[in-house]
Amino acid sequence: MKKRALISVSDKTGVIEFARELIGLGYEIISTGGTAKTLTAAGVSNIGISDITGFPECLDGRVKTLHPAVHAGLLARRDVPEHMEQLKKLNINTIDIVAVNLYPFKQTILKEGTTLEEAIENIDIGGPTMIRSAAKNYRDVCVVVDPADYSEVVKRLKENTLDVDFKFGLMYKVFQHTAVYDTMISTYMREKLGLRFPDSITFAYEKKQDMRYGENPQQNAAFYAEALPVAGSLCNAEQIQGKELSYNNINDTNGALDLLHEFSETAVVACKHANPCGVGLGKTVCEAYKAAYECDPVSIFGGIVAVNRTVDADTATEMVKIFLEIVVAPDFTAEALEIFKSKPNLRVLKLADINAERGKNAYDMKKVYGGLLIQDRDTTLFNSEDVKTVTKRKPTKEELKQLEFAFKVVKHAKSNAIAIAKDNRAIGVGGGQTNRIWAANQAIEHAGERVKGAVLASDAFFPFPDCVEAAAAAGITAIIQPGGSVRDNESIDACDKYGIAMIFVGQRHFKH
């Protein structure tokens, strides 16, 4: 039988050269639609699919390759005499190479204003069917879905090394390719239907880079980005300078970005091990950075700094005074970048859409052994209608402002968590403790003498009045907490005893 290759691609990268190489190796080229036009225009001879099937392409091209003359040629096992005899009786030729990539569904739905009908028209039917048929018969058929593999296929054909092991690798790529493709379609449809937690669910991710190692050197790791781009994601960052990002760098920076997104004002967030160790607001970026730095000058060393405004020379000058792992911001002045060059290992990341609104329908996921926990993202702070003063003294206007600031910070600290704030800056953060009084004592200790006149936020209710007692002894004047303990009155009475104002917001923010 004649050696034949079927080529039908949406991505035309390298297809003309690939077809020419195959012709030079004695293959006839079968093609369809736009690919046939591209090859013909380039002077590459090819056979139209209708000449193979004996049936015209129809329904605006919806039906062209879904035919026994194609799929029998792909699925016939060359080592089964009965298969080959049937092909001979049916006058069907085998197809030995298939190069197909699919309709651009992803590109279509990413276009602004794409209608449901347009999206559906870009769901490929014949393409996935062909490559799955070819992949199932991988021992006899070489199937290529990635243009990057064209040159290796040609090289192996010339060297007669197109072996079963290599073709098995190409087979894997096919089923991975169609799995991601179908996942993007199902995700699009799921969102259209407003289904949050269906009976079964799939997600598609594409590798962005391999990591040197994971959380620890003995663990291998890689970084994957969602197949459909997400605005404001660290995946979109451009690394301007510095060492390669590590697994921990990415995890910690993501935590910093989550907290940074709580603020519309000029803000700087410092994180260490995904826990906030400094948060500050300011009229300038430099002022905000100094406020964040002064929260905990010890912990910020080797930390991650995230900024929601352009970093200027004054700020960069302050930043290079200590060792930082990463600085991420929407932009940097030329002068700032020049200053950062004095710290060549410092990772400088430009995330232009750092302030983009985060998807409210996005999932928060945690992998557990053998399963996956999925929940809505924690996108709210509290509902204003649920806020109530529960003490005799009401907080002042300035205290209310600082209480909200502190609650934004404590929301992103690991539970049990306490945050102390004053003058639009975090001055003490206690997080990740197994009981709340330890978190309170830790935050008070970090705040030091600055604690007098400050406010305190707790990520969950007080089960005992001990945190109020500690706050009063330190000189804290107001407290914000969710409320909801059966022993709330004990904390309220303690606040009244010491003249502390306390508000309940009715919403907790556990972060484990």
C-alpha cells in the first residue's frame, strides 16, 4: 500500500516544511479545508479528503473526515491479516502518519464578546476523533499534535528510528491534548450553567516551568498555570532579574498578592512563609514600604514584598538595604531597576495586571491524599449590615478605620491569628498558633511599645476573655472579631471593665 500522511491543522506553524519533507520520503499527503489551501498555495501537492472518502465535505465542513475510508485506514492493525484483507476488499489504503491540531476553542472564548454559538462552532469533532483513532493504533500510526515534534519525526523517519517507544510518547500527547481540550470546553459550559460543585469535575493546567525542587530539596516540583489565563495571577508575571523562582517563592508570593488585593490605597505587603509580617499604607510607595518594614524588621529579612503601585528609586534604595527574596509590583522606574542591579540575586517581578479584579467564581483548592477539597474563595471581609458594637464604648472614627485595616491583615494570617494595627500599618502579627492567647501574646510582643493606643483583630471568636485581658494590659483600645462564642459575654464584660471598644462582624476568616 502507498505511504500516506493525513495533515489537517489549525496551527499552521511548520506545516509546509513538514509536508515537503514527508513527500521527499515518499509519502502522499491527504489534506482538508484550510490546510489543503495553505499547502496548495505553497506548491505542495496534496490529495483532498473527498478524493479519499468519495464523499464531498458537507455541512459547512462539519463532516469531512468522519468516514470509514479514513478511520479504517487509521485503525487497521497491520499485524492482523484479517484487518488487512478487509482493507483490500474495501479498497481502503492505510494512513501511516497523522498531523492534526484542533479548532482554536481556547483562543475563541478568550476573545471579548464571543457568543455561545461562536464557541460551539469552534468545538472540534473530526479532529479529536482522528487523533484518538490514530493514537489507539500507535504501533502502526505515527500521530503528531504538537508542531514542535515535526522535526524529530522527520529525523527519525530518515534514520529509520521511528520506533514503538517514541510513538507511544506521541500517543500520550494525544490523549493529554484531548483531555485538556475537553476540559476547557466542559469548564466553559459549567460556568455558563452556573454549576459550582458538579458530581465530577476536571481542571486543565499547562506547565509554566520546572522547579529546581519542591518545598524541600528531596521533593521534585513544577509550576502549572491554568489553561485559560487568569487576570492578576502570578503566572502572568515577567521576571526582570534575579535567580530562578522556587516552589516556596511562588507559594509565598501568592499569599502576599492575596493580601495586597485587599487594598485600593497605596500599599506594601511583606510576607514570610505565606504569612504577613508587614503591611503598610502611605501617601507614597516609599512611605508604605517603611511602614511595612517597621512592623517586623527581623521577619521581613528574606521575605517577599508586594506593591500595588510603581516602585520608584526612593523605594528601591530602601529595599536593597536588606536581603529580600522577591519584589513584585505592576511596574518599576528605570532608576529603580538600576538600583536593584546591586542585588543580582533579588527576583524582581513585573505583574502589570496586579490590581486586576480577582475572579469571584474562582475556586480555592487543597489537595489531600487521594482527594481534593474545593471551596469558594474567601472574597469578602464582612457585611456592613452585620457589624455591631457590643460594648458600652463605641469605637471612634479613627479606631473603626484601623480596625478594618487590621481585619484585612488578620484574614490572611494563618489561624489562629491576631493582628495589631496603628496608623495604617500592622505593628504586630501572631499567626499559626494552636490557641488564640498564644497568637495574641505573639502579636503584642512583636508590637512592643507601639502597642499602646493600637487596635486588635482576631480571625475568629474569643472562646475565653484571656485575649481581652492581654490586650488591656498592653494598652489596646479597640477590638474587632467575628463573635459567636457561647462565652461572648465574658469577653464583652472584660472589654467594658477596661474601657475597650469591641465590634462583632459576624464573619470569620480561618486560614489553615
